[in-house]
Amino acid sequence: MHYDARKNEHGLPHDPFKAIVAPRPIGWIGSQNKKGQKNLAPYSYFNGVSDQPHYVMFSSNGLKDSLINAEETGVFTASLATSNLFDQMNVSSVPAKYGTDEFELSGLTARQGNYVNAPCVSESPAVLECELWKVLDLPHSSRKKNTGNYIVIGHVIGIYIDDSFIKNGLFDFKLAEPLGRLGYMDYGIINAENSFTKNRPELNEGGEVLPVKEWDGSYK
């Protein structure tokens, strides 16, 4: 099949777009307003957008609490959502009214970041602490009507890692088992059973691809 994505004329029961752009990291965004009311919400449109300096983004469909709080305070956190925290992450996705503490609702322990005044999930093995850099209002967005999509970009100024997840100088994501968002209502878990290590290929002087060497543990 081939269809006009602008008109979404796929003829299927559900839009396949999210199932194609998969897996996606889950941005478990912690924030608070100026009154100190905490908010926690998972975003399936989340990713790193720059390595040095570190920048991440999440996309908000409408003016959600995370976006409102980030614009109000200038900071937010992104806690790593892992397999053992799936149920709590799922509960934090409920469309609760503004001012509801999803940390408490989900049975999680909130703690303030070391570098930003925003809450994060203390049970998470890794947290990114971010200063808001910019919010992009995508085309056809209307803040007055609370419609459209918004990209929230944050500069990561602090990173927390539970030391028990550092093995041989590397963050052991296989041990952490991060969750991934797939299509529809589907999720995935990244662990030792479904991940693998492969070195990048190199070219010889004649421009031919050389056999891939085993990874020596160094990463550039």
C-alpha cells in the first residue's frame, strides 16, 4: 500500500505511523509548577537530539501539564522507565486534573534533582536533569484552542546513575531493562535476550569493506 500521509488515507482501523516509528524511548517527565505541585507523565515521543552538548526532546499533544510546568519553571527531569516500573509508569499516564501528584498516585517516591528544582523518580536507575531550552509550536498548533503538538527541548545539565548499574565503566542497560514504546498499545523491553553487540565496519585503502572485528570494549 501507499497512501497520502497528509490526509491519513490509510484505510486501516488504526494509524500505522507509531508502529513504524518504533521502538521509541519513553520520556518519563517529572515537573512541578511554581506552587510546588508535582507532576509525572510518560511521553512516547521522546529522544536525545544531541550528544555534545546533551539535549533531549519530548513532544506534547496539546498543552499538557509537563509542558505548562516546564515553561513556568524552566526545568524538568526525565527518569528512565524500566520493566520493573511498568505498572507505575502506566498509572502515571492517567489524564488526571492539573495539580494531581502522579508520583503519589503511582506509589512512587519523588525526589528533587541535584541540578534542577524539579522532581524525578527515585526508584529509577537513571535520571536526566534538564533546563528548558526551547518549545517549538508545530504547524497548525493553537495555544488558545489547546490543540496541536509542541516539541519541548531541554539541555541536560545533570545526570544521575544508580552505581549498581555501572559495570566495567559502562551503564548496563541490559540490567536496567528500559521500556520501549511500540505501536498501538504495545511495549517492548530491552535486555540481554533481545540485544546484541556489533562493531562498525572499516574500509581498506582500496575502498573495500573489511570483515567486522569483534568489539574491544572501547567506544568513541
